[in-house]
Amino acid sequence: MKREWRTFLLMAGVFLAVYFMPLGTPRFDGAVDEALALTRWYAREHVILCLLPAFWIAGAIAAFVSQQSVMRWFGPNAPRVVSYGVASVSGTILAVCSCTVLPLFAGIYRMGAGLGPATAFLYSGPAINALAIILTARVLGLQLGMARAVGAVLFSLVIGLLMHLLFRHEEGERAAAAAQMPVEPPPRPLWKTALFFAAMLAFLVFANWARPGEDAGVFAWVFAYKWWLASAGAAAMGLMLWRWFAVAGWRLAVTAAAVVVAGVVAPEHPEVAVLVGVFGLAWCTAGRGGEAGEWFDQTWDYAKQIMPLLLGGVFVAGLLLGRPGHEGLIPSAWVAQAVGGNSLAANAFSAVAGALMYFATLTEIPILQGLLGSGMGEGPALALLLAGPALSLPNMLVINSVLGPKKTAAYVGLVVVLSTAAGWAFGAVASG
């Protein structure tokens, strides 16, 4: 009976929402346009270069990495110095956004990683971005940049440890169940698997390397040669697939040739070549049996689960808050007024707003620059920097599908509360 009541209430709610939809009003129509524009921008800028490679990496974790290996380094009984240490600094290498990190997080958690190290990785992946921290210091000030760096590293450790403590009984049962599973010998030496993952991560990192603020230095050099470096990672991956994973060499050769042709025909749109490579990789692995076929199946499972939630979440985020510089249903003037000064309420509002908004990598910096110019306090600015890049509405939807509502609520609550407290303390010191 309860299920029928829930169905009725859902149907009634949808009907009333459609019946009273304020079509024709400038605010609502503009918000719908912003939702569609943000979703289109996300699809163009992040799906091909960020999410698709991340799906393949997550699928490779499930297909090529034994559960015993994950448990050894990230499981509940792994040395905490190692598991939390690696997880807390992963963002300096990955430099991904709050959505791109999700397939990687889901992969290591479902393969047996402890909740603490897994959530430390989930936070640090988008939060501890070396280039973003450097640009924060240059654009928003050294003090705010240093506070962001220290806060992000500490948060990843504290959040991971607190999540472990909050759910230690469930984690103990999960670890005991995993310990009963039979131990299978790895199909190849660990160094081969490590090299394969290094090649995939190299492609993900270099393909998404953002333009730095200056035209000189190491970051600028990497940006200038990013596609050569990404191509080297892809070529190494193809070679290893042929030699170590029994993928047909002629299929890989055809795929490589198609990618080169796409790069020559559309040099200004490298995402075309990447998309050709993704489809070619699917052609090489789908239905082939063995490890290669398992890799495709795992990758496809992650894509089916995560992609609809992400696109739906991005649409809702755009409907509510719009894009940077544009209006959604919630007027941006309200946000600007709510984050002025350094009150606890201002910091809390900034942390909550940042947790709901979607920030692509580095976009939080110009947004904050505009808000600071409009009177935003430095404390709320730090609260948004610590909560915003690590969380978003689409990010929460996917985390819920992996961890469940109770653990998701705990994770989001910890990020928001810690960001609020850090922003309030920083604001008090900065203004004093």
C-alpha cells in the first residue's frame, strides 16, 4: 500500500508541476535556456575528453586489477599511512573535475577499497589541483591560495578518516566478506598492469591540461605539447593492448590510422580524433571475450549508470543557478548578497551554494574573482573553494548510486560543515 501511495504522490507531483509550469515568464524561460546551454556545454567540453577516458579507466580497474591488489593498498586493513597518503594527494596528478573523478572512485570502491581511502580520493581528485591552486594564489591572492592548498589536503584526510569512523561497523562486515573470496593469481606481473594504467592516466591528464595564466614555465610547456604527450600515452596503451592483452593488432592499427586521419582533417577539433579513438577501442574489445571483452563490458556498465545521472544533474544545476554570468531560477544577486562579510551564515551559504553548483576545472577562479569584486568576504570565498570543486548536484546523484543515501549524506555534510568552519576561521584571521 505504501508503494502505491508513493506512486500516486509522484504522479500527482509531476502533473501539478507541469500544470502550473510558468511558461512565458522571462525568469523561467531564461532558466530553461540556461539549463540546456549548460548541459550542451558540458557535453561538448567534458564528455569526450574527460568522462569517456575515465569510464575506460574505471572499467580497466574492474577487469584488470584483482580485488586482492585493491584491498592490499586501499582496503580497510591496509596501512593507513599508505592508503590515505596516496588517496589524499591524487588530485595533484589527476586534475579532474567533480564529475570526471566519479567513475574512478566507483571503480576502486567496488573493487574493495575501504570507504575512508575511497572518499579521501573522491574529495582530493578535483580539490587538490596543482594548477588551480597556483592560479588561485596568482589571481585571488597568495593568502587565499595557500589556505586552499592546506585546507584541501587536510580535508581529504579528515573526511576519509571520519567516514571510516562513522561507518566502521559496515566496513568491517564488508572487509570480512571480501576476505572470504578466493584469491586468484594475477594474469600478469604488477608492473605491466601499472604501466598500462600509467598510459591511460597520461592520456586523461594531458588531454585535459588547461591553459595556464602565463606563456612561460613548465605548465605552459606542457600545454603547448599536450596533444603530443597525450598521443604518446595512447600509442603506448595500444602497444600494450596488442602485446599483453591479446587485442588484435590489425584492429588497433586501423583504429590508429583513423585517429590520425581525424586529426589531420579536423586539427582544430581534437575531440573528433578522441571520439574516433574511443569508438575504435570499443570495436577492438566489444564481444571479444577474455580480458578485453570484460574491459568493454565493465566500461559500458559504468557509462550506463553514471552518464544519465550526470547529464540530468547538470541540467537541474543550470536550471537553478544558470551558467557563470547568466541567470537561473535563483537570482545571482541573492547569492552575491548572501556571501558578503564573514558571518557563519555567509560561510554556510557559500559552502552549500558551492556544493550545488557545477564547476569545471579552473572555472571557480574567475567566478570567485567576480564575486569578490561584488563584496564577497574572503572567508566565504575559501568555503566555496573547498566545497565547490569537490561537489556538485550531478556529483551527488552519482555518489548516491554508489554509496547509498546515508553515506552520501554523511560525505556531503562533512564537506559542507568543514568548508563552513574553515571559511569562517580564515575570514576571522584575514580580517583581523
